[in-house]
Amino acid sequence: METETLGVFLKTRRARVTPKDVGLRSYGTVRRVPGLRREELAQLAGVSVGYYTRLEQDQGTASPQVLDSLARVLRLDAAETAHLHNLAHRSGLSRLNRPETEVLAPRVLTLLTSLGESVPAIVLGRRGDVLAWNRTGHALIAEHLDYAAPESPETRPSIPRMFFLDPLHRDLYRNWDELARIHIGYLRLTSGRYPDDAKLAELIGELTMHSPEFATIWATGEVADCTTGPMDLRHPTLGDVEVDYQVWLQPDSPDHRLEVYTPRNEASRDALRLL
């Protein structure tokens, strides 16, 4: 699968901004594009139409100041703005390389161990592979899998693959549609950070080919960070459980994310005690 380019991302973001959003009058005329025209965006961002057109055609370079100006007009949030800068700073089309196998960072493992078993938790790698989990984390989100699966790179569960391609895992989430957009947005943000990661490109290609929902949402160009939010579960053993996920990062191992799950109400708290 080809990596996303700055031009493609600019087009998808431009298409979602209407003249009304940025204070322009349309005078009732029929518009041939769903969002802003190139010349409108260029004028609002303070650049020439020719220059902006070259950016959309991936034929030019942009300074951080120009990128910030485009982000302002396109009404990008922090995650989208970071993605815009990541795409712009690539040196042409990135050459894919196969990264080394991820090794769990000792400090992250120490943090996971310190939580004990009372707080369900998992450690995710760059591409969403499960590098480790405690027993309650395993029981909460993947009790149908072998607990020892994360110990070997060949058997590590992939949360994105499970989420979109494993019916048993998919049925776990009552708010699947909401979480699907977050999963995809975070994969796009990661792909901008690591455009040369062949395994990541293969994962995105696989999900695009085998999950119509993934392909549809991916085509929108949505970007999102994944730090905290609700998970409404229909657990096969516990029944309906409502938890919040929270992501903890270590500065010296930013690719490794410790994700913990805390109950949102007393009923869910009582249910989690049964894990």
C-alpha cells in the first residue's frame, strides 16, 4: 500500500471545510467542489494559488509557518496539525524498510507490573501489537486468546486486526463505530510519524482489503490521537461493562503505550472484581 502524501491529505481536509465555516459568502451559486476551492484556501492562508496547487500535487515544499497557516484555515486540531507537519517533512516518497522486532521497554514493563492485577492493563507497540498484558487486562479484552501469546513476536495479538477482522473481538464493543474512527485516526497519525515502516504499511493495506468499514473510514483522511476515552463492552463473562481507557507514555520509549482500563460506574467496578 502506498503511503499517504501531503497533497492527498490537503485535498481531503479542504473538502470538508465550507465557505461558511471560514466566513466566505457563496452568493447562492452552485459549487463544483464540496469544500473550499484551491484559490479560496490559498487566499485565506496568505499564499499564491500556484504555490498551493503545487503542494496539492506534491511538487513543492512548505515552511512550518505556511503549514500552520494552512492548518488554521483548514481548522485542523492538534493531531491533524502534527500529521500535516509529518507529511510535509518527508523527503519525497519514503522507501519502506522492515523494522526490527519490537522489544518491550523495561520501564514500561516495570510500570505494568506495579499495577498488579487489580487494574486491567496492556502494553501496545507502535503498530498496536500487544507486547504484554496483565491477567485482568487479558481477561477483559481478549479472554478467547492464549494468555502467553504476547511473549513471542510470531504470536503477538494485533489490536487493529482483532478490532476489524476478528468477529469475537468486534462483538466485545458496544460503541464499536466510535472506537473504529479513533483506531483508524491513530493509525494514520502513526503512519505519518513512521512513513518508512513496511509492517505498518502492510497492516493498513490488509485492513483496507479485508474490512469495508476500515476502507471507508480510512478514505476520509481522519486523524486522531488515542489518549483517553470510553469503552462500552459487552463482555462474554461479565455482561455489560463501562470502562475508560487511559494511555500512559514513557518519554524514553514513546512507541510503547501502557493502556489501563478503569470502571466508569459502581456496577462496572463490581464486575471488574470478578476478573
